[in-house]
Amino acid sequence: MPASAAYGRDVAALALAQTVVVLHMVFLVYMVLGGFLALRRIGLVWPHVAVIGYSFYVTLTSFTCPATTLEKWFLQQGGETPYEGSFIAQYLRGTLYPPDHETAIWLGCMGIALASQALAVVRHRRRVAGGGQLLPS
């Protein structure tokens, strides 16, 4: 394979790895804040419930997120050495928050996610009870 073709393949693989990183970050933001979308459309509560369940599963077991595996594969295809550990450990722990606060941060994020779900359901019930209009609290 000519050097220019190999270089092009490496650049493409690294660009795809970075795309996976961005999409993974968007997924994490959705995991925390996505329930607020259900304030407008209650049907959006269900995908968010699935994402919260998935987050609990990944966090509480040794399951590796497929997005992390895909990113590491693209890094390897691009000639880079993939990082050890999780996506969270690589990009957030020690950067966005101190490493010794990880459990508190995760619990806080899950608290926000669950509170947004509860708020959406309560608001929907008030709207239904009010005949389409939001009843005062």
C-alpha cells in the first residue's frame, strides 16, 4: 500500500475515533439532561428511561460500552495506542471533576436525570387533568 494511502486511512480512522468521542459525549449529556425534553413531549420519557437503565448497567457491572470499544478500535486502526480503562476515566475523571468524587458525581447526575423524569411525568399528569392546560401547582 502506498504511503499516501496508508496516511489517508490513518487520518480517516482517527477522524472517526474523534466522531465517536463527540457522539459519546452527546450521549452522556442526554443521559443527564434528556428527561427535560419530555417536558414538551411526554413520549420522549421512554428513550430516556432506557438510557438511564443502560447507564446503571454499564456503571454497576464490568460491561464495556460499545462506543468505547469502537473508539479504541478506530484509534488502533489509525496507528495510535488505545487508552486503558473507560471513556469516563479517559476524558472526564480528573478533568471535569476530581477522581475521588466520581461516585458523588455519578449519583448527582443520576439524581438530575431521575428528577427530570419525575418533573415531566408530574407536568404531563397536570396537563391531562387540566384538559390540555397546565394546572397551577
